[in-house]
Amino acid sequence: MRKLEICTLLLIGALAGCMTAAPMPEAGPTAPDGGHPADDMPAGSAGVNAAPLILDRTDLALGTTVEFHHLPSPVELSDAVDQFALRHIVVVLPGWPQLSADLSRFSALPPEADAIVILPDYPPDRTALDAWNYARGRVRLIVVVDGPPRSPAQLDDLNTLRSLERVVARMPHPSRSGFERLQRPLSFVTAVD
């Protein structure tokens, strides 16, 4: 499983140019502001455990990446914005945020920075997907799935997600079969022992 996670991170980082990845320690039970990071996530959801360090070789400016393993609070985002030469905020979520999550918090990012949000699996419903269409700010979404959807309608729904940059499919035998209706770039990750 660890190899699969590392392969996923390498692939996601390659999307931005080049990358170095290192597994991050598991997040503690509370966020820095005393809240619970899992409060905005559905119970029992599982996701990617490490965030990639994204290095864009076309960007020669000095830059900082701040990473979160939960949906950052407005206070946490404000602290991140204060980091020297902020370029990216990478948010690896264990599940799709619930409807009550306020995604407008990303509008506080400075114009030179973006938020790269990595979401696991297909959205649980259309409402969860629509919430990201209302998110303001420079948000780039990457959805990591374990194969083709159960229904082609799930791909139709993903196609309506304007900030979706790429779908990454973790599959033992990569195949475009089942993804024909996807109108976004598709990448594959496969674990090799």
C-alpha cells in the first residue's frame, strides 16, 4: 500500500512539472486551532496519506508550499498566506467535504498562490460536487479514484466541475475503458512489486 501511495504522489507531482515526495506523518487528532480536522469529513472515509511537494520547473521564482491533511480553517489559511513567497497550498482530504463546509475560504489566497486540493474517489453525490463550483479563489482539484465509475453519469458530473484539473486512476491494469466520457486529463498509477 505504501508503494501505491508513493506512486500516486509521484504522478500528481509530475503534473506540475517535477516533484519530490516524502510521506508525511499522520495528522494528530486536533487541528492547530483546537478544532477537529475530521469535522468536515464524512465518517469512515479514507484518502491519500501524504501530500506532494510541488515544484514547477517553469516557475523560476522562489516559492513556498504549505500542506494540510484537512480542510484548513480561515485562521490556518490566514497563517499560510503569511508564509514567505507562498505559491501553493496543497490540501489532501480523506473524503469529500460535507455540505456544511465553507469552501469560500480559498478566496483569501493572494493572486500569486493557488490551492491544489486532492480528493479521493468519486463525489458521494451531486451536491458535494456542486459545492466546489461555488468555491472562490484559485482552486485546482485532482480526484484520485480506484478505477472506472459504477455509472457513466459520475463522469458526466465530474465534467461539470470547472476547477477539476485531472483524474488519477489507481488500477492494476491501466485502461481507458470506462473513462471514455471524461473530458479532463486522465492519468494512471499502478503498483509494481
